[in-house]
Amino acid sequence: MHDLSNWVQVFAGAISTLIAAVAVSHKTNRADYDAIINEHKSERDELKKERDEFKQNYYNERELRIKAETEALEYKTKCKILAKELKQKK
């Protein structure tokens, strides 16, 4: 039983050593990730600018569409009122 306990401790120690090595190597590669991100920063900024332009265009078109819909509704109601008045005059 004592031998099994020793083997478990050795196995756990080996796993923790492996995990520590992976964590350290990942942290050292972080600088590489930052370099890649900074390399594509101008592309990201350009895409953000394009997104903002599309968003602004969408809101401008939406405003115009709502205005046109309300005008169309007003003309439709005026047309109905005039049609009723015309029927009453006949």
C-alpha cells in the first residue's frame, strides 16, 4: 500500500511539472501573440471605421424610411377622407 502511495505522489508531481512547463511556455509565447495583434491593428481600425460608417448610413436611411412611411400614411388617410367626401357629394 505504501508503494502505491509513493507512485501516486510521483505521478502527481510529474503531472504538475508538465502543467507548469506548459504554462511557462504559453506565457513566453504571449509576446508573439501581442506582436501579431499589433501587426493587424490598422486592419482592425479600418474595419471599425467601415462598421461605423455602415451604422451611420443605416440610421440615416432608417430615419428617411420612417419619414416616408409617415408621409405615405398621412396621404393615405387624406385620400380615404376625400373619397368619403366624394361619395357623400354624389
